Amino acid sequence: MHKVVWDMDPGIDDALALILALKSPEVQVLGITTVAGNASVEMTSANARRVLEYLNAGSIPVAMGAANPLNHPLEDALNHHGPDGLGNCDLPPPKVPLHPDKAWDFLARLVWDAPGEVALIATGPLTNVAYAFRRNPKLPELMARLVLMGGAYRLTPYGEGNRTLYAEFNIWQDPEAAHMVFNSGADIFAVGLDVTMDPAACLTSEHLGQIKTGHTPAAHLVAQLVEYQVKHHGCCRMHDPLALAMLLDVSLLDFKLARVEVVKGNDWNRGVTRILPSVGSHSIHVACAVDGPRFLELFLSRMLEK
Ligand code: RIB
Ligand code: CA
């Protein structure tokens, strides 16, 4: 059982990953923190609670975090996720109030209270994680590991950018935060576009047909979220569920150890994640392969469970 605290920017694929986690005995979600990214932090904070409450998991606390990246104005991705950030699904607004702590204090406390036992998952820009590490310099070594969705490392033909030709959205959004987190000394497992853009790991209209045979609240919500992506983008890319997947079945992904340079600033190469030639201090684990069919089989089986 992996105890996790999860920083996210829901967003359709964050929501799909959260639903998968709630249906998986391998992980226990202790708390969620929200960050601006796909949508404003107010919207991502509402969306996390909308999903939790719909699946009767409203007791999981949600703490709100940063409204903007460290050094740049927010540029959301509602053009990809829909005006409400969740594919215009019919979830009601949240009822449960936010946790009173700021995200960076909340996630730090959960890690401090159980040294070495709590993993951090980050599936949005790394702004909150950077704030938490700045305020608690020992936090990186106290967490079991940091699993993040982010980067494009050119380790496969799919490892090109999706926000620019060269940079992945989460890292591009806050490159200064990513630079700091990647060099924090945390035991990082980075799941990037190299594996999440693999067509074998994306849900298609055929998979949507299978999901629609499910009659649970989870299957109903997943069908809505996936249908929005399939209708507007031809398929549903599983960026964030693939980051979670390594905690469900480590054999689904292969990783290589590498030092990674994150390009800061706002030039053409903003947010580029470049693998450096030598392994050394602050090397991180970068996903270099995925068993797409087996991952999708796991996802569908969990979503169609009664
Ligand atoms: O590049 C994909 C990532 O950016 C995903 O985490 C998606 O939700 C957005 O945050
Ligand atoms: Ca995300």
C-alpha cells in the first residue's frame, strides 16, 4: 500500500488518474493539493472536490495552492479540457469546504508526520512542490519518492513537446519550479510525453464503447470525461493516469537514471527538459518505455469493476 499526497490541476486526465487511484487498493490518498495549470487554482480546487464527492470520497482533504507560476503569468489549457476543466461533465459544485492550510504547508505536514512513508504524486505544474521544498529544505529526503507527470526527454519518437514543439505543458508552465524540484535531491520518477504520447497507451473510441457498458458512478463519470477528449481530440491521452500507474504495477513502465537540465526563462526553449550526458548528483528516473496495452487493460478493468 502506497500512502500518497497528490498535487494536481484537474483537468480531465488528472480526474481520470484520481478515479483510478480511488478504485485501486495499492494506493491510499491521504490528501490532495491543487495548483493552477490546466485551469485557475479556484477551478482546479473545485474540480478535485467535485470528483471526490461524486465518488463518496469527500472526506479526503483538499488544500488550495498557487494561483500562478513562480515567475510567469498562468496560461491555462481550458481549450483542451473544456470550459469547466472537466469536459463539461454534469458533476454538481463541491459542498465540502477546502482544508484551511495552504497546499505547501498541508503536503509538508503529511510528509513530516510519517518520514519515509508518504509518496508525493505531482500531475500539474510544480509550483506548490517548489514552495514546499523552499520552506522545508529537508522535505525531499523525507518523502518516500516523488512521482511526477512532466517533461519530454526524446527517449522515444513520442518525446516531443505538447505546449511548444520542445516543452511539455507542466514543465513549460513553471520551469523555475521544475528546475528547483529536479535538483532537490528527491527520489524522482518522471513520467513524460515519451511514454504518455505512445498511441498504444491512449484510450480510443473503441475503449469508450467498453467504458459505456459500465453502470457504476465511476464508469459513468469516466465515460463523460473520455468522450469529451475523444470527440474533441480524437483520443484520450492518459498522461496523469500513467504517472499513477507505476505505483499500481511497477512493471508497466521502464525507467532510466539520468541528469536532466530544465531550461528556465521565457525564450523559445522555455521548459525544455534535456537529458545530460553523464549520470551524477541529482540524477532522476525518467520513464523510457510503457506496456500500453497492459496499462489500458488495468485501467478498463478497474473502471468496470462493480
Ligand atoms: O502535458 C500533460 C500534462 O499537462 C497533464 O498533467 C495535463 O493534465 C496537464 O497538466
Ligand atoms: Ca495534470
